[in-house]
Amino acid sequence: MTVKENIRKLLDILKESSDNLVQAEYVFDKIREYIEDKKEDYKEVLKEYDQDELNKVVKESYKQYVKRAQRIFFREVIFFAVYMLIITCIVAFGFKPNSNILLMCIIGFASLFCIVRSVAFKKSLEKKTKEEYKKYVEKDVEKFVEGLKK
């Protein structure tokens, strides 16, 4: 298949995925990867499609991504609150420092937690996204996309 035919096939799959938003998200990500150096071909092929319809599917699919990120972020906020409660209790009741040292310890532990968990948040989101892709993306779509990489 030529590059334009591959792009057409991907756009057709994207358009048909309006009821499977996880698959639409997956296909759109793969389209972006595939057309990195094929922008002119993509622009030509895109003129043949109803761009409003494609945009609607893409927007709806990324709402799924945002919901997934919000669920994971909420979990991280709960972890942070529990962590800060534990650290505050340990520092406050573990020894009797003056208030400046207590405040510096709490801020230091909070900063450390935020740095570590921001990396973990990204990895958790990527892992959850891959799990949903495996669960909801049709096998023939996955095979076609994998064939494009070769």
C-alpha cells in the first residue's frame, strides 16, 4: 500500500471508531506518529474527509484520556494527603523542634513526595492507557498499525 492509502485507511478507522473512543484515541496517536515526515500527503488526503466529523471523534476520544488522567490524579492527591498527615504526625510528635524546623521538614518532605510522584503519575497514566488499548482496540486495527511500522 502507498502512503496515501495507509493514511486513508487510518482515517477511515478513526471515523468508524466513534463508538469505541479508546480505539479512536489509539488510532489518532498512531496517525500522528505515522505522518511525522509525511505531512504533505496527509494534508492532501485530509481534504477528502469531513474534518468536523473527524475532529468530533478525536475530541470525544481525548475526553476519555482526560477522565483517565483525572482518576489517577485524584488517587495521587489522596496519597499526598495521607503522606503529609503521616509526616506531620511523625515530625510533630517524634521530636520537639521549634516551629521553623518543623515547617522546613514538612515542606522538604512535601517537595520530595511531589517530585517522586510526578514521575509515578506519568508512568501510571501510560500504563493505564496501554492496558485500555489492549482491552478495547480491535486486533485487526492493531495488526494494521503494527504493519505500518515495518
